[in-house]
Amino acid sequence: MEKIRIHLGVSPDWFRRRYIETLEHGDLGIRLNTTGVCPFLDNDGRCSIYQHRPAQCRTYPFWPEIVDTERNWKDEARRCEGINRGQVIPLKEIEKRLKDLED
């Protein structure tokens, strides 16, 4: 969060009030707008903080709840235009990204 805040050049309090929410298990996450869209997507739908994106974004779509079943993966592929397209990511890289999510 601090990297994003510094990148945006805003105060800690303003950043927290504007962009952060407490999730159900007490973790902190990015507050999505009223339509469920990340506030850091620009008008073209591209990430405006890509170099500073949080772990939840760096590891997507390899979240445990997405990769645990083929059905979940296919369901997510309907929402994400990048799933099953482009370069195949080796299993070792996926495992590393999932481990990073735990840290």
C-alpha cells in the first residue's frame, strides 16, 4: 500500500480513506468502486499503478479459489480476457506467485 500511496503522492490518511477497505478476515484490500471495478484502472481499462500493484493483482488469476477446480478456472476465464491466452506460465512460476500471496 505504501508504494502505491507514494506513487500517487497523497497522504497516508487520504489514501486509506479513499482506497482501502477492511476485508472479512481483517485483511486490508483495495476498495472497488460501486460497479466492482478497481479505482486504479484508467479509461482504457489498463492498470495505472502497474509497477506498484499489490500482491492480489500480481498473483491474479492464480488465487487458490480460482485454480482449485477446472470449473472455477473456466468461470473466471469468462470474466478475464487474459486467461487461456498468450504465453503459458510454467507451474513453478504459478507456485511462486501463490507462495508470494501467502507472505
